[in-house]
Amino acid sequence: MIRGIQNIISKHLSLLIIVSGATSFFVSNIILKEVFTEEQYGQYSIVITYFSMIFIYGMLGTEQIFLRYSNQIGKNKIETQKYQTNFILSIIGTTSVLSTLFFVVYFRQEFKVNMILLYFSSLSMIAMLYLFNIFRLNSEFVLAQFVSNFWRLFLLVLSFVFFFFGWCNLNILLHTIMIGIILIFVTSAILFFKKIKFVFNESQTPKEIRKTAIQFFISITTFSILTFGDRFVIQSKFGFEEFGNYFYLTNFFLAPFSILQNYIGFKQLIFFKQNFTLTAFDSFNKKVLFYGSILAITLFLIPLILFHFNLMKFKFDSYLMTSILLLVLGIVRLYSSSITSAFEAKTNVQSLQKANKFFIGLSFLIILPSIIFLNTLDLIITVFIIIWLVRTLIYKKVLIKQVQNDIATI
């Protein structure tokens, strides 16, 4: 009995860390909502969004090249290409500078952050995605999730400290977060250099790597716009206070979906890379939709109950339609994670290029008029739901067509 429990915990420990990270992030944002003013909380939300975005986007999709063209060939031994490694490191170096400049230029009126800390924390956040995927490919799923989520656990500790001591200095909080991110990266890098060895081959030419990189860059750009674009649109149209409320709502309603979304992408990409059938793929997608719908209904009821018993101050009834739309968005994003994990594992460069062309064309037709003309929160969310759904269906159609063609040619 005890051994069985230990085996279950060991098997799903990476999921527990994902849950712990997401829960820590969720609780931190609730606590800090009580600590700061609405203006300060909106500013804090922008900084957290910035770090979350560069973690996903900072490598410009080159982490997918690493996963596709690298393999674990032994214990703590990964085979990859020398050119690929240098290419990825140059991307990390470049984007860390550009992202720092973007933050300074775009938010220079609102924030007085230390430039050195901002740069090194940005570099650390971006480079941690590379380390995360190295540990992931090395089958060290638990360590990989620690690298990805430890800064969220650190944020929880900070939020408790600020709450219990009554501190409300936003700059101190932001600078401490940056120092924590740097220390987490340095520790992770030391573990990497001590444990893992790269063995280089020439299985992929520099031209092939660059060609694939362009397509993954387009893919991750569209994904990042879908994941974070609504926040920047809302901040620019409605200001920091309304953005803070929207950030709070997205964390409340989308955080549980993000847990499952991250876990599906984390585990299923490797699974689909090794084992894929259309029957199993279709069955898994149906399960995702079913459990996603159950989760959405549960999440809709929780704040209504808490608000009824005066256990929460936030007026969810003022954002009822917004809450429903965010839950629909959560279901669509969860479904998308299932499709995308298979798509990234099984499609070739030609299929990726075809999907990108379809999606970019349709996105421009939908998103540009929306940004210009839409001026309500609910309509903006609706547009992003449509775009997520369009992207998902395009990926699914292209994937199935390629798999069917591959089967026909065998």
C-alpha cells in the first residue's frame, strides 16, 4: 500500500510541482492584491506578465529545434549539434538585451527599476527555458519543473512576508523578485554543468536548423501573442487599474487550466514523439474537452459561493460575462495544448510552414480590426477565443492530413 502510494507520487511528482507552482502564483497574486493599491497592483501585474512572456518567447522558438534535433543517448548524455548550441546561445544573448530595452522604453514612465538587475534577471529567465528543456530531454522531469516553477514558489514566500510585515514598497518587491530569478538560474546552471554532457554530431546542417528556426519563430510568436496579447491590449486601452482586475480574473479562472495545459504539453510532446496513432489522439482530445468542461463549471461556482458568504472582497458579479468568457477561453486553450503537443512532435517543416501561413493570414483579418475598433473587455476576450480556436483547428487539420499522407506512402 505504502509502496503503491510512493510509486504514484514518484510518477506524478512533476505534476505536483506544476500544481505547486501554479498554486503559489495564484495565492501570491491574491495576497498582493490586498497589499498594494489598484494602481500598484496593475504595475506589479505588468512586470509579472513581462517575465512570464519572456520565459515563453525569449528563445524565439529555438527550444523546439533543440527538442526536435537532439536526443538522449545515455545517462546524462545528450547528442545535439554544435551549430545549434551556438545559434541558441546567440538568440538568448540578443533577446535578453532587446527585451530589457523594450521594458525600459515601453514602461519608462511607470517604473524606476535597476537596469542591471532587469537585464540579468531577463537573461536568467530566458536562459532558464533552455535549461528546462535540457533537463526535460534528459528525462529529469522533476528537476525540469523545479527550474520552471521555483521562482513562483519564491514569489509566494515574498507575498507572505510583505503581507505579514505590512510592507507596500513595490520597487523592493520587484527588485527582490529579480534577484531571486538570477539566483535560481545560477543554481540551475551549476547543476547542468555538473550533471549533463553534450555530444555533438552533424546530423542537421546549419541551413536546415535556420530554416526550421524561422518556422518555429513564427509559431511561437503567434502563440505568445495569443497568450499575452490580450493583456497588453487591455492595459493600453483601459489603464493599470483595469488591467490589474483583469490580471486577477485571469489568474483565478485560467490558472487551473494552465496547470493541465502545461502538464499536457510537458508530457504529451515526448509521448507523441515516440507513440502516435490517430485513434489514441482523437480519444485523448475528447477526454481533454470533457474534463475541461467539468473544470469550467466548478470554477464558475466557486467564486459565487465564496462571494455569497462574504469570503472574498472582489466583486465577481461585476465581471460575470467576463468570467464566463475566460472559462470558455480556458477550455479552448486546454484543447489547443493537446493538439499542439502532437503537432510539434509529429509534423515536418513543410506542414509547420503551411499551418503558419494559414493562421497568420486569418489572424490579421481578425485581430487588427479588433484592436482598432473594439473597446470593451468582453469583446476583446471573444476575439482571442476565436483566434485560439482558429489556430487549433488549423493545426489539427494539417497534422491529420500529414499523418494520413505518411501512412499512405508506407
